[in-house]
Amino acid sequence: MTAHDIIDVREKSLEMTPFIVARETHGERVVPAWLEALPNRMRVLVHQLPVRAQIDLPVQEQLIVEYYSKK
């Protein structure tokens, strides 16, 4: 994924449970500022890649580095 990417759900996947739930619950979730969700088209626009301060999930970067350094 890079800045200015457009991510679409494949047409054959639109009726899969996760995407049905996503359409039905779209208004209940906050979309990060670096993304734009278009639920009627099942599309996400990536305006920019996030910087660490924009990621609200608790992430332990050191564990990620350790995991990938073993591969």
C-alpha cells in the first residue's frame, strides 16, 4: 500500500459476511484521517501513509522487528 492507492473489494467478495457487516456498521466506526472510506462503493482511498502518531492501536514495534529478523 502506498499513498494515493485505491483499494476496492472484489465483486465476488461483496456478499461475504465481513463485507456485509462492514457495510451495515460503517457509520459506527471512525475512519483514520489518512484514509477515506466510500462504503457505497466498498472502496478505500489512501491519502497518505500514517505516521506513528496517527496509529491508535497499541503496537510494540520491537516485537515486530524481532519477529521479522528471525525469518
